[in-house]
Amino acid sequence: MENDVMITELLNAWEETYKKGQLTFWVFLSLKENNKCVEEIKEFVEKMSEGSMSCEEQSLYRNLRKFLNLGIVAYDSKRVSKGPDRKYYYLTELGKELFQHFVERNIKIFTKESIINLLN
């Protein structure tokens, strides 16, 4: 029983750290699919991660502002029936290239047979 509690606590701490670093990946992945507003990015992340990732809209806005300043994300404004224009974000060419390099270096390694065998 003690081991179960310890494993749960350690796993929760590990996942919290892991998830903080994953938000950028999930945002970029969502924008690779198509242009999205913040609400759609949030829905994509939660759905595609099967609920293992969640994000607050404020965190998304903060990250998107940083990405805008770096030139890896841009947006188009679109009129909506109520309220202010809605921003639809997308990856710039630089953002697409950055994401592709990240995937090559950090994600595709998990598709190697030797790694898959260790995970099973």
C-alpha cells in the first residue's frame, strides 16, 4: 500500500513537469491541422490527448503572444456575429519548419522498433 501511494505521488509530480513542456507541442500540432482560435486549440488539445492534457485559455494566450513575437505563429482576424473579431492562429513557414525539426528530433524516435519493444 505504501508503494502505491508513493508511486501515485511520484507519477503526479513527473506528469506535472512533463505536461508543462508539452503545451507547445500540442499547440503546434493543433495549428498544423488547420487555423484555429484559442477555444478550438483548447478543444483540440483536450480531445487529441484523450484528456491527459488540459490548458487554460490564459496559458494559451500567453504562449501565443510569445510565438507571435518570435514570428513562428501569426493570425488572421475574422468577424463573428457577436463581440470583437476572432483571431485564427496559424503556423508561419518558420513555425512549420521548427515544428518539423522538433518532431524529427524528439517524437519520431518513439516509432523506432527498439523503443517500441521497450515500451511494451
